[in-house]
Amino acid sequence: MEYKEILDFESSKLLRLFNLLKSTDNSGSLESLSNELGINAKTIVRSMKKLNKLFKRYQLDEHLAICSRSKNHFYLRRDNEIYVEFFLVQYLSDLPEITFLKAIIEEEDTQAKQLAENLLISESSMRRRVKKINEWLKKYDIYLKRGTYRLVGEEEQIRAFILHFYWFVYQGTETKFLLLKKTNCQQLMNQLVHFFKMQINDLQKESLFRIIQIAAWRYQKGKKVWIKEEWKQYIENSSIFSKFVKAMKIDEDTINWDFEELCYLYLIIQAHFLPYFGSSIQAYIIEEHYLKKTTSFSNTLVATNKLKQAFWDTRFDHSKASVVAFLGFHLYYELVSGFLFEKNQSEVILQENYPDFMEKLNVGLCELIKENSIYQRIPIDALCYRYFMILSSLISPVYSEKRIFICLMTDLSLEKETELGQRINDFFRNKFNLVVVYARTSKAISYADIVLTTVVYQALNQKYTQPVLLVEPNFSEEVFFQIEKLLKKVRK
């Protein structure tokens, strides 16, 4: 979800600047920051001063500060990354838009006039913010009921929104938000982990816990999920679901879920965590999807056939891991729409690193979206990133890229030169379609794209047109980055 769409210009500007500074350990020039953010340099300097004041206000100034390495180069100094998250939680929680969303989620008696007074802004300003938020929510098939500002829409959509809101605003930190029935939800989470034989880490357990807690909280408030017709293909005559229902009814200390809620819980957890289920459970679920010809299974077949056509010159065979990845992803977008399935890496970065692979993937995606309406409800960046992750586990993303030859022309011993070549191969593995050759013959040099040498050979630049880089026998990682710049140039 793009929360920046509902923030005012000032809040959005500070948040974007902070996120840009926190994304690197190196200093950024005012010019590069200005180009990246589309804001003039003087405004950026004023914004950095405001951020430093906020660090002090939140008593984080001993751990966070925007500092300069030179007159026009700045960086974010932090003692620990956790203080970055502490700041974000504090900053976001103070914003009027976030305060309003928290109030409507918790269904407080929300009145624009009273809220405006509490936030020290005008009532007209508050109403403009509410209108903007309502227009934004409509993209996710949710809207605010006039007058009461209650969330209206399909229950599974509202629960998905609350989960995304929690992770964006609170970053997973402990808060008073959603502390109801904490012990019971913890017990139920442990039951689910045991039933599905899940292998998940503590952060994933936190996500699972919040999914359960949100569902329990909404259910107890009378906000029920209703079984849709398309869900029945997953639960009717399902032996796994029958065992699931029986297991959830055994412990009376846990929440007394009705049939519809158990159905929702079974499907939403399968959508989020199927790749982490026990191997035998996965096998049974795949078999049920296959025998019932579920929509998830059908979409998986359509997607894989189309992608095989896009990557026609590459043979890739699906593993159980890739099948469950497809099934869970497609099931998620049958349950909810519009919300991102996971934190996506920027497509720009993938495009930069794997241009040919991404071109083929985008061709396949365009045809899928054009021919199948189901893909039109899935955010394109979510679709692109998830399919990239699945496909790159089956075939190396550098397979389709231009093959680049690096030639080593050194005065080192044979053993040392071979070791140097291996270091280069290991460093750039799965990032470039790279081959290291050795200058034993003039032919090896002639088809090389880059030449690395340990000695300034006078005739080298005159005799060969390839880029030449002088390296030390035991060069550091900094030299790898110089080589990478050359690799990107010759790949174009």
C-alpha cells in the first residue's frame, strides 16, 4: 500500500528523505538527493534540520543524526538500525492521517471536529484529509461510512488492510494496538504451527500472530467473514480441512471460531505460509489442488505454460517448492485484492541487473494480463516480483543475459592467477553471465570484453580496444565494484 498518497506534502517529503538517507551507509551529495527526490537543495537542507529536531524530540538524538562528511555530502549516523525503526514508529504515529486511520480501525467515536482539535489543525483541513483517505481506500474496495467514519467493505479486505497498517505504522514493535486476547491468540498460533508443521522464524510468527489476532478481534466485534462460492472448492470434501476443524475445536481455551471463520483462517494461512508447511502436508495440499482443479491450481498451470513460452529457449522443471509458491500466491489474490503479497524489491533494480531476463518475464506477464482477467486484480509490481523470485529459483536469472568474458593478463604464478579468476567468478555468480579466461593466446584476448592486468604493459592500450583495468594481486572488494561498473557498461 502506498501510504505516501494520503500524507500531505511536508510529511511525505520528510519521510522520503529519511528513507533515502537510511537506505545507504554512504554519504549522498545534495545534488543526488535533490535529483532523487525532485526537491531543490535548500529545501533538503531545511528538511534535514527538521529531522534532527525530531530526533531530539523523540529522545533519539544520541542514537540518530544527519551528519555531513563534507560541505555538500550528508549521511544518516545511527548506532543501531533498531533506532531507525523507533523513529519511524514515533513519526508516523504523530501524523494526522495515521491518527485518523488508527481511530477508525479501532472504531472509536470519531468526529472530524474533535479529532481536528486534538491534532491542532483546522476542521476544514481535517475534512480534506478524510476525503483524500476515503478516495485512497476505495482503490482497495473499502470506503468510510459517511458520518460515523466506519470501515465498510468485504471483511477479508478490511482485515488485510489492518494487517498492512500494523506493519507500516508500528513496524512490528510492541504497542497497545491489538492487545486483546493476547494469550489465547498465542495458544492458537502455536496450535496452527504444530498442525501445519510450519518451519518459520520469529518474525514470521509475529505476522501469523497478528493475522490471528486481527481475525479474533474483528470476529468478537461481530464483523464476520462469509464463505464465498469460489472458496467451496478448497473446503468441500477436503480431508485436510476436516482434520483442521477437528484440531481447532479440541482446545476449549482457544477462541471458539465458527465454521466460516475456520474456513477463512485455513485459507489465509495457507496463502501466506504454504511454502513453510511440513513436506508431507504440502504434498497432500498439492494433491487436493490437483484433484479439485482449484482456481489456484488452474492459474498456476496457465502462468507456467505462458512463462515457458516466454522463456522458450530455456528448459526449467518445477519442484514442489515452486508449485506451492505459485499456489499460495494465487490463493492470496483470490482472498484479497490490491494489497501487496510481500515487500517487493524495486523492479528498476531487477531491470538494471537482469535486463534480458526481465524483458522475457514482462512479455509473459503482458500476455497473461491481456488474456486472463484474474491477473488484472493483482498489482503488477507484486506479480512481477513474485514470478521473478519463483523463476529465479528454477533457472539462473543471468542465463539469458549477454555473456561477458574477462581476460586475466598477469605476471602472477599459475596457482595465484587461477585463484584470482575463481574469486572473480564467485563474487559475480548469479549476477552476471560471466566467464574468466586467461591470456595464454592472442585469441583469448581478442574475444574478451574486459582485460585485467597486474602490470602496466605499454602496448596494451594500443594493441587492444577492450577496457583495461590495473589490479593488485590481492585486491580488495573495492576493486570488485570497479569491475562491476565495467561489466555494466559492456553489457549494454
